[in-house]
Amino acid sequence: MMKDRPWFTFWSTLLLVIELFGTALLHMAYPTVSRWLLFAIVTVPVVIGYVILAYWAMKKEKRTPAQK
């Protein structure tokens, strides 16, 4: 399914890497703050990025969510 969309695979992988490394870097910078709180802080923008990526993918394919 993703073979015809290498750009989607690239950007979704990049978002995952940002989430994992962002949480790790924040935890190193603020060791007294809970890892779960830092994970939540990093996850919110990443989820927003995934929503934008999914919208972009649908728009690029000239589809709307109703045409599923």
C-alpha cells in the first residue's frame, strides 16, 4: 500500500523519529520531570503533524474522507 507513496513513508518515519528522540532529549535536559509528561509534550505536536500529513495525502490523491 505504501509502495506508491514513498513520501508518506518518509514523513511518517521522520515524525516517529522526532517523537522518540525529542522525548529522550527532553528527558536528558529535565531529568526531574516525569518521562510520561515529557512524552505527552512531544506527542501532541507529532499527532498534529500526522493529522496534517494524512490530510495532505488525501488532498494529493484528490480524495475526501467521505470518498473512502
